[in-house]
Amino acid sequence: MTRPTPISGFPEWLPSQRMVEQFVVDHIRRTFELYGFAPLETRAVEPLDQLLRKGETSKEVYVLRRLQATEGETDEDALGLHFDLTVPFARFVLESAGKLTFPFRRYQIQKVWRGERPQEGRYREFLQADIDIVDRDTLPPHYEAEIPLVIGDALGSLPIPRIRIQVNNRKVCEGFYRGLGLTDPEAALRAVDKLDKIGPEKVAALLMETAGADDKQAAACLSLAGISAPDASVADRVRALGVTHPLLDEGLEELVRVVETAAEHAPGLCVADLRIARGLDYYTGTVYETQMIGYEKFGSICSGGRYDNLATAGNDRFPGVGISIGVTRILGLLFGAGALSASRSVPTAVLVALPTEERRAECDRIAAALRRRGIATEVAPSAAKYGKQIRFAERRGIPFVWFPGAGGEADTVKDIRSGDQVEADASAWDPPEADLRSVVLQGPDQQSQ
Amino acid sequence: MTRPTPISGFPEWLPSQRMVEQFVVDHIRRTFELYGFAPLETRAVEPLDQLLRKGETSKEVYVLRRLQATEGETDEDALGLHFDLTVPFARFVLESAGKLTFPFRRYQIQKVWRGERPQEGRYREFLQADIDIVDRDTLPPHYEAEIPLVIGDALGSLPIPRIRIQVNNRKVCEGFYRGLGLTDPEAALRAVDKLDKIGPEKVAALLMETAGADDKQAAACLSLAGISAPDASVADRVRALGVTHPLLDEGLEELVRVVETAAEHAPGLCVADLRIARGLDYYTGTVYETQMIGYEKFGSICSGGRYDNLATAGNDRFPGVGISIGVTRILGLLFGAGALSASRSVPTAVLVALPTEERRAECDRIAAALRRRGIATEVAPSAAKYGKQIRFAERRGIPFVWFPGAGGEADTVKDIRSGDQVEADASAWDPPEADLRSVVLQGPDQQSQ
């Protein structure tokens, strides 16, 4: 074999980084469970026609074929890798509705794939952590207010930069555009969505070109997009623009509920920001994006919204609201900045030194006694000189080396950081709580891999 | 959308089953970490030419193409989904050797894909939990004895049927065949590997046809395959067949070490069984298969072995030994038999009842106080009659309903199984430890989903 090389867009973490990722994912999962979200995993593949329902993303899909596919297999059977977890979840709900109880709250933490051209900060394979709540026929708006609180809890207590969730509501935009007299609010939304990329002048031009706006209407759309407030005052500022429409009122009421609920339970977490639109077209109400403070220019690290029509078949309709944490994106940014690392590169807390190969069974019994009490333990690979065995531990960040006693003497255990060495009994000794597991730290790696 | 239907070979568990799967995976992972294995995830894809190095499995590979692939992309760039975790691990070790410390112990718990024709008990997507130990240049044989002990710990304390690990050594077979005078030991191994499927007579015919064996040699091969023992007596029984070869001696020594180590640390776990061969051709020494007692006819649920030449590039050589737990296979068998289930279908321990919609903020504060102390809590979806709210909890298996006090009265919490209701303070009350989380049980589901 020639030496293999990485594949662009398919990140792989070293074990110490994977330990950080597991710590982050475990914490997110525990938070989701505290809010009563049940776990789900869906298969990695969906029928291609399902994935292509939203034409916009069709270019990003990876299609599968069996290397030895036979004649009988047609394109109708074609499968593609899922590009998000919302479309598969909606499909699962429709397929399994008879076996679920509604409202149904689930979380789903899985890899997704997008066949994009590789470029800076774009991954082709990445990990997402999603929550969604769906109900049959109707979904009360208080769930749209709950979602940001869950995310605030999940990300707020991790050793990562502070986050700010930006909230908007599609009904506010659509109601406002209709109130202005624009007849193609989707085109207007698409134009305003490009604000960060192309700036206000080009958006104004686009509004006139694609959404049939005149100068004044385009200016009003930009004024709306410029509004941002952490509380109910957002509604006053929109109304001050002098546009009225029933859908606008409905949207503002929902938007105010989200930011006011957040202001009560998690002050500083949410802000209403009327430029947030979300590219995907299945959202019908509240939409969320999330900035990591200090990393704003890299875009949203957690996005979602309410979708009323995604899980619909015949007379069955399951409106939902959800959000997706971009785990790989967050970790990629923080690893890249040297802002997150693990205190050691292995789970091991204790290395049992091996005096002679003949005493391996005895060392295995010491290790077994420590493991029985939850202490991660390895036995040294060979009966090398003790100095070499201690270096084995040092290189991996293992804090303790255990020395089996000879000829009736007691065992001893040495903290190789301080040099302290004490007599110890494997059935009773415990390391300090802080040394039991690798700890996740803000800052770069202290350890070789 | 028309109602979607399942795709053959791509299993999806309901949330209560996924909770069981998580419990099993968490337990396996914790055990792996207790033995000092560091976590790793590799990307889902490998270059197709890497996956096809072993011609035997080429038919099982799923190949990817981007839906909007452009002219520039050639077959050289073709990617396939990995069909196991050993080949990607070997590739990772070669690619990242400079950043790893050896011996390197890692675990890896991920989905793999095989484009097989769908049939009973064959999955196209399934979850594997692997451990491997690789070292640079040479790998001491004690690691081959350690692997079954880890698996015994990982699977032995789960609420699943007892397991038995069957061990063999390729060197025993090859040395024996060579000692017999057969010149194509691989052909002989492939023939004997079919013993369970086609029976001894057809294997004898195959040995004569493909491995150049005469009557007597074929009979000797079958005698060897018939030997099984839980201890060092396996070597005596092999030697009693009167065949000698240096490689046979080497293999027997290694084999005896594995079963004797297991007999000392985990009596009853391992048995030497000389019919075990493993189809994949990269194993060079010890091989493992595992039966789940009562489910023997479904084949091995955990297999692996030693490979000396898988991770080799130029002068770099990383011999390894590893094993893979078939998590989906185990769960599929046990779910199918109604032998494993969760005590409830949600993580939630407490439902906070909602007296009126106006009091939702107060109920959210109660829920937040409970969650802060690790108690999974939901607030009722609507201010329905209390009877209906209690049924909401019942249907999900949520054991406690919390009633906010009115007009200065204390809150109360009710165990809806016993009907016991007591005054409680959300900042101090705890459920019994056994009710804090869903519990995994032997036996069928007690609960609707």
C-alpha cells in the first residue's frame, strides 16, 4: 500500500480530539434527555426522489450504487445519503405514526453528507445534533419558544464561547412584503437572504429585478431587515414602518413570544433579528440561526425553524419545529483556533507497571480490580525498565503508574506529575475525582497524541 | 407525499428500542475505556481502490457519485462506503502514524454498509463496535489473550444471553495442512470454512478437488476441525493426530496462551474450536468468533483476529489484533425474540401538569429546577383536564406527574403507578434512583411507543 492521504471535506479527528467531541456530544445528549427528547437514529439513506423534493439542494446529494448492481435495479430504487436529519425525520414520522405518541419529541445525533465542491470550512461529511417536536394536525406555538432554551442549556454550559440565537419569523417577512403590495414574497425573501453576502445595494437591485419591487418597497424591505431587538420592542419598531397585514400581526405575536420567553428564562440568549431567513424553503414560521461570539464571520453554528408542511401525506399532517447543532462545524472552528483540547490522549488513569513478563497475570489481576471500581487501567506492554514504562505513561498523559510489590511487600502507586508515591491496595485505592477521566479544556492541546 | 415504506436491509429502531441500543453502546464504550482504548471515528468513505484490495468483498461495496458530478471527476477519485471498521482503521494508522503513540489501542463504534442482496438476517447498514491494538514492527502475543477478556467484560454484564468466544489460530491450521503435505493451505482453509454450511462429506470432496488432498489428508483436516477444548488439552489432542510442523507448534503455543489466560481470568468464556476460520483473508494468527447461547444458529455476533500485514506501507508495518461486536445483529436477534426492552419510551421522569396556559412560565420554572438536579422533565403540552394530562404520562411510561400548587399551596408530586401523592419542592425533591432513567429489561416491551 502507498501511504494514504486525507480526502478533502471528510474530516477525521485524532483520538484526543475525538474525546473532546464525545464530551460535547454526551453533554448535548444529556441536555436533550433532560428536556424529555427521546433518541432516534434513522438509516443513512433515503430514496432519491424523497431527497430531491426540494430542488434547491439536489446538487448536494451523494447517490449510491452497488458495485455489482444487476440489470433489474432501476433508478426508481436509487438511494442517496441524507443531507440533513429533518427530511429523514419527517419521513420516519409519516412511516411510523401509528407506533408513536404525539406530540413527539426526539433528538437525533448523526452524520450527514453533502456532495459539495470542497472549499474552506465546507464539509462533505459532518455531525449534526438535532431536536424536533412534531404534533398531529396542529402544533402549539409555545414549542417555538422552548427550542432556544434547550439549545442555550446544551451549548451554554460547555467550555466553548458564548452563543447568541437570532430569531425571525417567516410570517413577519411575508406579511410585511404582502402588506407592502409585493405579490412574490418568496422572491423577496430569497433576495433579502443574500444581504450578508452581497450588501444592501445589490439586494435592492435584486428586489426590483426578481420580486417586482419599486424603489420605495425595496427600501422598506431593507429597513425591515435592519431591525434587531432582544425583546418585545421589536414589534414596535416593525409597526413604526407603517405596513399592516394580518399575517404580519400573527408573525410578530409569535416572534415576541419567543424572545420574551427567552428573556425571562435565559436573559441575553436570544435576539430578534429580522434579516435571518434560512435558505431551505420548508420553514413556515419561526426561524433560528446561532452565532458563536468571536466566530460570527463563520456563520451560523445552529439553525432551524418551524415547518408546517414537511411531514404531510394524504390527510395526515404533522407540523413541527426543530433545530440542528453543527457539531463538526463548532469543533472544526475551535480546534482550528486551538481553543479546545483534552487533558490526555487516552481514557487510561492508571498504568500498571510490569516487573517481569512472568508476573503479567498478577498485573492483570491488579488492573481488573481497579477497573471493577471504574478506574480505567492498562498494563504495560512489556517488562521494560521502569523509566521506559513511566515514559509510556507520560507520553499519553496517564497520571498514575502502579508498581506491584515484590516478595510480600505492598503495592505502590505514583503520581508521575508530582512524583508522590504511596502504598496502595487495588481493591481500595481511588485517584482524585479530577484525574478519573480526561478533562476537556479551553485552549490548545497540552499533550502529544 | 405518499406514505413512505421501509427499505429492506436498513433497519430503524423505534425510540424505545434506540434507548436500549444506546444503553448497550454506552456500556460497551465504558468497558472499552476501562481497558484504556481511546476513541476514534473514521470517515464513512474510503477510496474505492482501498476497499477493493480484498477482491472477495468487492461485490458488497456501495459506490458514491455526486448527483451533479462534473466531467473532471474520474474513477480514480471514486469513493465507497466502508464495509467494516478494520480496513479504515489500518488506513488511518498508516496515514497518522506520526501523530500516534504505539502500541495504539483504539475503539470505534460506527455504522458500516454492505450492498448485499437483502435476505433474512442480512443487513445493508449496521452498527459495529470494534477494538484493535496495533504496534510498530512487532506485536506481543499477550494482546491476543487480552481481547477476549475485554469482550467478556463488555457483553457479560449486559442483560443479554451468555456468550462463548471460540478461538482458533490460522498458524495451527496452516502448519497442520503443511505438515500433512498439502501445498495450498489457503484452499484447504476455504474448504474447511464451509463445514457448517455444507457438512463434512462435501468439505472432504472440496479438499480433494481444490486443495489437492487425498482421502487420508482430507480425513485428517476434518479431524482437526472436530477438535474443541476449553484449555491447554487442545494442544494434546492436535498432537495426537500425529502431524508435525514448526508453524503448527507456534500456533498451538499462541492458542493455548489465549484459552489459558481466559480460563484464569474469566472461566467458561473461551473455548478453542479448530473449525473457526473466518472468511476474510487478512488474518494471520489468532481468530475469534462468538456465539450467543440460545442463538447459535444465527452465527457469530462478535468476530476478529490478528492481522500482521493489513497496515503496511513501504518500510512501515503495524501488526494488529482486533475484534468487532455486531451491535445491530445482537439487537435484531433479541428484539425479534422479544428478549430486550426499555421500561419507558421517553427519558422523561416527571411531567409537570399545566393548570392553565397562563401559568406556563411558572411550570417552566419548576421544570428548570428539576432539570438542574438531573431529573428529566417535560411540561404538559396543553392545559387539558388533569385526567388527560395523566394519561399523556401513562402512555409514555413517565412515572411522576407534578402538580403546581394554587394560591400559595405547596406543589405535589404523584407516582401515577401507585397513586401516592406527596407535597414536594422542585428544588429538593428526588425520584427514587430506579425511576431516574429508563431501565433496560430482559423480555418484551411493556409500553406502547
